[in-house]
Amino acid sequence: MARAVTNTRKTVNTVIAWSIGLLIFFPILWTILTSFKTEAQAINDPPLFLFFDWTLENYAAVQERSNYMRFLWNSIIIAGGSTLLGVIIAVPAAWSMAFVPSKRTKDILLWMLSTKMLPAVGVLYPIYLIFIQLGLLDTRVGLVVVLMLINMPIIVWMLYTYFREIPVEILEASRMDGASLRDEILYVLAPMALPGIASTVLLNFILAWNEAFWTLNLTAAKAAPLTAFIASYSSPEGLFFAKLSAASTMAIAPILLLGWFSQKQLVRGLTFGAVK
Amino acid sequence: MKTNLKSKIALGVVAGLAMSAVASAEELTIATVNNGDMIRMQGLTDDFTAKTGHTVEWVTLEENVLRQRVTTDITTKGGAFDIMTIGMYETPIWGSNGWLVPLDDLSEEYNAADILPAMAGGLSHDGTLFAAPFYGESSMIMYRTDLMEAAGMEMPDAPSWSFIAKAARAMTDRDAEINGICLRGKAGWGEGGAFITAMSNSFGARWFDEEWNAQFDTREWSDTLNFFVNMMTDAGPAGYATNGFNENLSLFQQGKCGMWIDATVAASFVTNPDDSTVADKVGFALAPDNGLGVRSNWLWAWALAIPAGTQKEAAAKEFIEWATSTGYIDLVAEKEGWANVPPGARTSLYENPDYQAVPFAQMTLDSILSADPNNSTVDPSPYVGVQFAAIPEFAGIATEVSQEFSAAYAGQQTVAEALEKAQALTNDAMEAAGYR
Amino acid sequence: MATQHSRSAARLMMAPAVILLLGWMLVPLTMTLYFSFKKFLPLRGDSLGNGLEWVGLENYSRFVGSSSFWPSVQATLIIVGSVLVITVVLGTLLALLLDQPMWGQGIVRILVITPFFVMPTVSGLVWKNMFMDPINGILAHLFKFFGAQPLEWLSQASMQSIIMIVSWQWLPFATLILLTAIQSLDSEQLEASEMDGAPVLKRFWHIILPHMSRAITVVILIQTIFLLSIFAEIFVTTAGAFGTKTLTYLIFQRVLESQNVGLGSAGGVYAIILANIVAIFLMRIVGKNLDR
């Protein structure tokens, strides 16, 4: 029996939800709109919404100053690399925690999460010195490793909670059939775990993309990602709302598009075991 | 002996020439601040590459990020940069630690003697130049000639603070969104901290007495801060406690300020009709004083320095010679006009008739010449620097002090409370550093 | 179910992650501890190579003795606590709303989730300049439109502004997790109660909320981990002025602005202790909820 829903109620819901949704989205919308205005229009009072001379001059100005593609490419490599490496290392760990739990499993998990509470700035000097010793300064490899380690606890936890949802009976059945550990993982678990892994990958890609402390402090020119790109626009001289908006839009557009197109996937796995 | 030395030098020069001829093209990594003049320099890098074959990778960062980035790198000898853009505060400290390559062997053609003595002095340690000024600045008054006239007043060339306060109140028209005066209130030693320190000098205040005791409990400091807060409350823009250089520049360009006392380099931005709505109505005057013999203008330079230990010292020097030379000034003048050349670094620029025609040239030079880092306070002080004290601890202390001041500007605490906290935290930090 | 064989295999599979994280924790932690007992002023020429002077507990007492210490702990707890309350309460309401039938639900969900994708630096800059600027910001225009004096957000309502920005960033995360939890609620159970004529509030209190407790726990846990170390939002907006200096920010000032690595490291140790107190506290409440 479906719940009876009157059209009036549905309309009211729609209006309220859309208003709130647009309110929450407004800062981003406003940034995108402003990026197409001239500097003078950007601060116009009353604010201009759609009826202004749309211009691309801010994007041209930003691109002229900094090579966007290189920052973008670094962001993709660093976020992608750290996520990939993280998942490769975390999947076996999460698998064993979920299916061969011991008394200490939960302690280990919570300990892993607690490493994320270490204030980054407190260990900047130690890490910087280590990076110099290892020759990792301003390299993408160095950042891939650091971001992988930073996000590892979250990856392990997400995967762990996801794996736990997989019924053990299926595993036992496959074992009865004489499947080896390898087969068990490859043919039984992997297909069921794939959605969870996918959303873990997405979440961590987003977290790595937006990480702004290490990516800024451990890079110079060669490995600098979009967080460094935006750091050169935070306070330009004179009127700058439009240029700031253009640079901001360029920095967030790729991750926004990725997020929008994959949000169903992301939401499916973004439960951290909350649903039970 | 003498001939021996001479021949050695000759040999060295020949070897140097030979080396530079053979030397392969290098790739330089340069950290710089995102100010207009530096952005312009980035756009002209091709000229450097064409002349020398070296290429340049720019790391352009906002001032605070840049500072934290280059300081971390230099203190750990990270070697991430071949050239760093630093200021008058960092240069003597880093130079004395042996972290910078001395720039005492620049070429004849470069003519280091042409660098303004005030700038060269501030960028040296023990008489050795450690950074070459890209541009230099002092601070001065920029004001709206039309509003001044409407207020029935006339700006003297060297006004006093009481005149400024009176004019500011007279020019204020809240309904028309015109604030009589826009000044920096933003926390940060290089933002509001720099302004209030320079201003306090003209009120007879100082940071430390000769035994390095903090001086915020003196009447001079309380006079400075009270004067500032009263004037800004009556005639300043809303939210001035968070306004720094950029915010004020933007307000002035929109015609929302009657007067603005800030860096002399701003003169070219406010008179540029592309960005400024008031470009043809701007006058200039020396920063105000209080009749105590010290004006309230500062002295600063953004300069290029080479971290010791870089593998690319020769190429880095070539770049510095290119970027801070008269040739570079000519290049910018040719492409963007004389008003846009990097100011305040070279004597010859102010002797150039083309540049003398620029409306703010003379006032800039006068301002620079009237600031003396070695005698910045009325009463004697143990430190060098006008709007800062050139000791390693200053940046940290002054940022915290200016945060207390900003909280007072915002009305979160009284001036007296702010000064009391400033006094305590400064003495604390100086004790920790072993001064007292 | 676990055999000896699978146990050792499990250990082996866990090893890389555990060893890497152990290294990532121990190496910097050891160095931080080491620095915290030393006088380490890089700008005065101190370096590892020159040998550092042992100062005992001086850095620790000085860090706590500073007038900024307790306010910074307080600021940290206020920000974390307020953001948690706001995101959980609003997130629950929003999740309940999004669970209702409506047109264009998918698009609304996209609109709501978007702030989560935005870099903290960018959201700080956008809020600070384009919204909270007291002269050109859109909120100032709005205030003026209604004839009110524009609020100087970042100086007069600094904490509230930071909390607002951070809440805006984390609301999507809370909403999504809570929404998933609501959607998993057994609809028969709900319908039954609806048929009983149980009032809406009662239904929410006795059926929906208990069902969501686990999800709320998860939201609190994850957000606390991230919120304890927020930095970029403060760095680009108030730079620690106007009472918004958190413990993380205070350490940043000691290490980078004052260039006192020893003092900052002692602060780092305090921050770790604070984080662990919060963590233990959380685990007490959360741990039970996470067991099933």
C-alpha cells in the first residue's frame, strides 16, 4: 500500500526543498555568475543576476597569468594517485578486519582514525626535513604518499563498514564449494564490494583534491596543484571579485562536475556503516 | 702582489665569461608575491629567456603564504627555490645567518651604485647587499582633490595629523558612501601592524626602549591608538578592522575614500583610468606628522635574493640583474608607459625627465628619502626598521599585537585593554627569546 | 569461522596499512616530542646539524602560560561543538524534508551536496569577500536593501561567521548520511504508526530518531576528526584575529609566524592530548553505538 500523497503536499514539499536547496547552492552559483562579469559589475549595487554583459575576460586574465592546465594535471595525478595507492593498500586490510575480526580489530580501527587528529602544522618541520632528505620536495610522488597516508584511515574505515554488510553466509558457501582465498576475493567478494570501493574512491579523490596544507607547503613549481593556483589569487590588488570568482570556478569546476555526475554512486557508499 | 691579484681577477672574469658562454640553459624556480608589478614581470619573462637562454618557473603566492613558504624552505635549507622574493625585514636577518648569496659581485653594467641608498641600506647586512630591490616604497597620503575642494580645505604638502583628522571628518558623507579616510586596520604585522607602528613613530612612541622593554604602557602609544580609533570611528569605512592594503585600494578606486595613507606604489593604481573611477582626481602629500620631527611614513622594498646553496647561482644572478636593472625599467616603460615601471629602487629613475612627468614621482621620492630605518623613533630605540624591528621575533609578536589592536578597532575590547595585552605578550615573547 | 590459516593471512593483509600508518604517526610524533624539549629557533640559526639546546619542560609551561592558550582551547571547542550541533540538527531536518515526495528530488539533492566538493580555501575566500564584505558583499547589499546597517561579519560576529562557513561546508555530509539512514527505515513500521494516528512529533521522537542514532554517531565522529584541525577557513578569513584563534591556529602562529619550533611542538603535543581526550570521550558515547 503506497502512502497517499496529495498533490498539494507534494507541491509544498517541492517549493520548500527547492528554496532551501537553492539557498545552500547560492554561494557557488553566485561565484560562477560573478566570474562572467566585469570587475565593476561584480560589485554593482543592487547585485546583478543574469542581465549583465557576459564576458570571458576574467578567465583570459587568469589563464594568462598562470598555466591552469599544469595545476589541473598535478591535481589529477596527486588526487588520483593517492586514492589508487590508498585503496590498493586498504582493501586487504579492511577485508581482513571485516571477515577475520579479532578482539583488537576495533581498537586498531579507532587508532587509525585517531592518527588523523594529529595537527598537521605541528609536524610541518619534521616532515619537511624528511622530504628534503628523501629528495621528495616538490615532487608528485611525495604528495601522493602523504595524501595517501592522511586519507588511509578514512579509506580503511569506509571499506570496513562496507565489507561488513556483505553476508558471511555467501563466503561460507563458496568455501564449502572449495574456493581458494584468491577465488573467494576475486569472484565472490569483488563484485559485491565494487560499489563500496567506487564510492570510497570518489570520497577520497574529493578529500585529496581539496587538501590545502600539505599540497601548498611541500610544493614549489613542478608539483603544485590547484590549491596552490588559488593561493595566488586570494588577495590581488584593487577590484578582484570577478577574477577571484573565475579562478575559484576553475579550481572547483572539475571536482564539481565529477561530484555531480557520480553523486548517486558516492551517496550509495557514503554511509560509514550508519545504516543498519 | 697587486698584479697577482689583478691577474687573478682577470683570470676569474675570463673564466666566468667562458663559463657563462658554455653554461647550459638553466631552469630557475622563483618564488614571488602576487603584487601587480611582479605579475607584470612574469609576463615579460620571455625577454629574459631570449637574452640568456634560461627559463623560469614562477611560484606566485599571496604574501602570507609566500612568507611561510620561503621561510620554511630557507631555515631547513630545502632548496626548493633558486630566487626568493623577500622584503626589507627578512633580508638583514637571513643575510646575517649566512643563508643568502651576497650580491657584491654584480656586473659593472648593472651599476649597483645606482640603487637608492635608503633601499640598499635596508637590504644589506654589515655593508653587504643580500637582495636587489625590485621596487621600493614608502607611504604617503593619496587624496581626492575634488572632495577636498568641496570641503573647503586645502591639503598642504606636509600636513599634520590634526589637519588630517579635521579634513577626514569634513569630507565624510555617509549617505553618499564617502568615508573621509581609509586606513589599514587588518591584523598582521605587514598590514595594520605596519601602519600603526609607522603612525606611532610620529606620536613619539616606540616598540622597545633601549633595554628591550615593551613600551605599550606609555602615553604615546595610548595617544596613537585613541587618535586612530576616534578618527576611524567618525570618518572611516565600515569594517575597517578587517581592511588591509587591497581592501582600501579597492574602496579608493570606487571613489569611497576621501583620503588614503598607504604604500606609494598604490599611486599608479589609483591614477590608472582602467581600474580607477577617480583616476583624474587624485592628489598626493607626505604622510602626516605631529610636530615631533618624525613623519608617519614607512620604508619597504620587495627584493630578489638567492638562497645560499643553490646549484644555479650564476643563472640566478643573471635573472636578478635583468629584473632589477634600468633595462627592465625601460622595457616596462616602452610596453606599459612610465607610470607603470617599478618605482623606488633606482636613483637614475628619478633623474629621468620622462619619469619626472609622472604626477606621483616626486612625492614618492620625497617620502622614501624622509624615512630613516636607523632613526625611526623620537626617543632612541635599540632596533633598526621603521614599521618593524629587524629582529627574528618581531613578525610573530607584531602579528599578535596587531590582532589585539584589530579587536579594539572592532569594538571587542577597549584601547586600554588591547595595549595592556600587547604589553604583556610582547614582554613574554622577548623574555622567551632571551632579550630581557 | 576463522581458522589459524586465515588469521595469519588476515594479519599479513593488514600489515601494510598498519605499518605505514604507524610510521606516519611515529616518525613525526617522535620528532615533535624531541623538538618540544629543545630550544629550536630556526631564524636564530638553530638547526639539527648544529645541535639543539635541551630546555626541559620550558616550552610546555610557556605554551600553556601564554594568554592565548585557554582562549584558543575554548575557541576550538566552541567551533567544533557549534558546527556539530548545527549540522546534525539542520541535517536531520533537511534529510526528513528530502525524504518526502517531491518533484525534482535528484536535482535538489545535487544542490544540497555541492558545498562538500568545494575547497576550504575557496569557500573561505568566497564567503569572506563576496558575501561578508561589509561594503561590497552581497549580504551588505541585502542589509542595506532592508534599511539596516550592514553587519561587519568577520570582526563583529567573527566566531559566528566562521561557524557559519564551516557549517555550510559540512551540512551536505551530515544531510546525506542522515538521509540514507532515514531511507532505510522500514516503511511498514512507519505506516503502521501513521495508521495508529500517532502525532508527527511523537513518531519522530520514538521511531525515526532512535533509528537514526547510529547515523548521527557516525556524523559526529567523522566531523569531529576533520573539525578539530580546520585551518584554511580561518587562515583566509580572520587569520586568527577577533577571538577565532583555535589551538591549531595558535600552533601555526608559534611554528611559522614566530618561528619557534620548540614552542610550537609543545603546542602540537597539547593538541594531540586534546584530540585524544575528545576521542576517548567520543568513543565512550560512540563506541557502544557502533557495536552491533
